[in-house]
Amino acid sequence: MAFLDIFKYKTFEHGIHLKDSKDRTCDQAIRRLPFSPILIVPLSQHFGKPAKSIVRKGQEVVRGEVIAQSDGFMSVPIHAPASGKIKEIELFPTARGPKTESIVIETWAGASQRLGQTEANNISQMSREELIQAVQNTGMVGLGGAGFPTHVKLSVPEGYSIDTLVVNGCECEPYLTTDHRLMLEHPQELLQGINMLMKTLGAKQAIIGIEDNKMDAINAIKNQLSGFESIHVKVVKTHYPQGSEKLLIKVLLGREVPSGGFPYQVGVVVQNIATLRQLGVLLPNNQGLIERVITVTGPGVKKPGNYLVPLGTPIRFLLDYVGFSGTANHLILGGPMMGSTVSSLDVPITKPVSGLLVFNEQSVEKETGEIYPCIKCARCVEACPMFLNPSMLGQLAAKREYESMQEDYNLMDCFECGCCSYVCPSNIPLVQYFRISKSVMRERAVSQ
């Protein structure tokens, strides 16, 4: 019967099926990474305006202390990941490419690294506005990879109401097992975080969608649901990219977010497991986001696992700790489908980073890099979960006809899952074309 039940699990049309490659870390408990002697803390770790530094060179800071304040609504503060001294404030490389202003902390060797004292929040007595402000004060952004400020998502425009909080527990990217371990090891904190956000949104229910390759996590949460009658767990089929907001809403609720629209338009807000679990810890204690769990794995890693990493930890320090083999290593922050490759070991771990994948020269296929003409095979069309025409979009991108891409072929509905590039036999980097095109369109919109 259990075998037959698998076929009842819901999923979406199109997409692809990938080897999950999660076996090296999914059964390993979360471990704490030691503090690096130097932490590099970028002021821009989220979508929106960078935070504004409020510290100076030579100043001593305590772990958890605010070192950069939010610069308006579309911004969040940054807290000191460790106690130490501000060594400098200057430009450093980031995963996105351009250098960005960063606060460099020289951590105190041998310090206990205890958090500074804060006055706890009385969640039950706080209004919706106070809760949203408290979320912003934590510095929380989406920990699933997008880095969108969480308090902005909770600030639903006037005229709309939210009835359901959808919790993304799919973790459909290969290799990553961060959310899996958090569900297994911290289900109570996760449920507390969900409960708090339901109160903030005025939502009547929450639905946790989890793929069927994580049955142990599903059972772990179900066993803790006593007292949380409005929170439900639904199993979905393992299928990439199942964790996309719009796809998960359609699978779990049967509601379709309109093209170019947002989940709140169908009464839904979506948050991922790591974000909600962290809020379950930070909000009651009035603390800031200073560390996160990331998956460190790949064929080049000697000690793969899920590590609790202080924000600002340089990749170089992390690799030295976990050990890695080979020389021509290929590094990816995030998952292999939607993550970013990095070329500098000085790039730090930031809030949106969910994983560090290390592929050595033995595991990386030798690629010619040659791009061939589109052969009109339509594999990209069959794979696209948003029912776009990646082939046509790619041809328009090559001609720089960006307006047509947006107006006639719904470019902005693309969430860059990478399915089209993955299946393309001509090795056309379609996702990269679309990222550039969207960036151009956003710049034009700002300049107008």
C-alpha cells in the first residue's frame, strides 16, 4: 500500500527529474563550525538597499550587536557574527561578482562568544505592525537563496488578505540537505516560527509541503503537531523545481498565481524551512541573524555535512576545516541548478547562502564551452515549468530584443530554475541570457 501511495503524491507539469546526490549529508547531524579569525560581513546581503554601517575602524563589538542599520523599508540591519574588533571597512569580492562594502571583524581568540543581553519579545501581546517591525529588526531575509527581506513579504498590500502560509520544505536542489536536517533536529522551533508568522499574517492555516524523499522529516514534524492544529503537512512528489513558489502553491492549494503576479494575490505567503525555524528562535529572544546552517558537500569535500556557520566566514577558512581534494576545484554557493559559481576564496558566507558545493577536477566534466545553434528540438519548451518558450527567448536575447522578451514572451515569469539549460543539447546558456536580459530591463525601468 505504501508503494502505491507514492503515485498519489501531487506534482506539477514539465520540470525535470534529477539525481538528488544527498546521501553524503542527509543522515549527518548539524555541527558548529569554529569562528574564523577574520569575518568579512558585506553590507549588501539581501535584495534591496544595503545596510548602513554604524561602526568605525578599531571599535570593539559584541556578538549579536547591530553593526549596520537598515536603510529604509527595503533593507535590513546586520548584526555582529562574533565578538571582536573592527579591523577595517572596505570593498571585498562577493558571490555576485562586483566588490561591495564590507565590515571586517577580527574575532577575539579564546572569547566565549556569548550573545549580548537583549529584552525578550512578548509575542502574544504584539500587534501585527510590531511583529513586522520585530522581524525587520532581526535582519531576517529569505534563507532559501533569494535573500528577499522577510518583513517586506509580510507587509501585504492594502486590499489583500492572507488565509494560508505555505511552508516550502521541498529542498528540491541536488546535494542540499540543510532544510532536511532542520526539520529533523528542530521541529518545535520550526513550528513556533510558523505559528508566529501565521499570527502576523492573520492566516487561518499553514501547509508544509515536503517532497517524498524526506519521509523521516515528514514523520518528525507530524509527531510534534499536537497543539498546532492549524498547521498541516502535505507530501509532494520529488520533482525539480518543486520548491518554486508559484508551483508549490498550485500543487498544494490548486491556486494559480497570475502571470507577473505575486502569491498574496491568491491569499498566500510562502516562506522556506530555514527562515521560519530561525524566526522561531530569534523573534521571542529579540536577537539578530548572525549564523545559519549550510550544506558543505561535493566530490571534493573530505568531511561533508551540514554546518552552523557564522555569517562572514570566508570560503577559504571553511574549506580548510572540511578538507578538500584536488586543485582545479569548481565552487558553487547554493545548489548546482540555481547557485552561483565563485572564483575567489575570500568570498564570505552570507545570509542567502544555503550550501557550498566543491567539485574537483576528477568530478568536473571537461567542457569545450562551444555553443551550437538551436536545433529546434523543443526540449527546453517541454522542460520549462512555467510553460515559456526558452528557445524563442534565447533567440530574442541574442538580438537584444528585450522589450519583446518581456511583453510578448513573459520573460519576468522565468525564475531561473535552469531546466532549459540543463536539457539543451546545443549547450546554449539560456538561463545566463535571461538573467542578463532581466537585469537590463530592470535598469531601464529605474532610469525612466
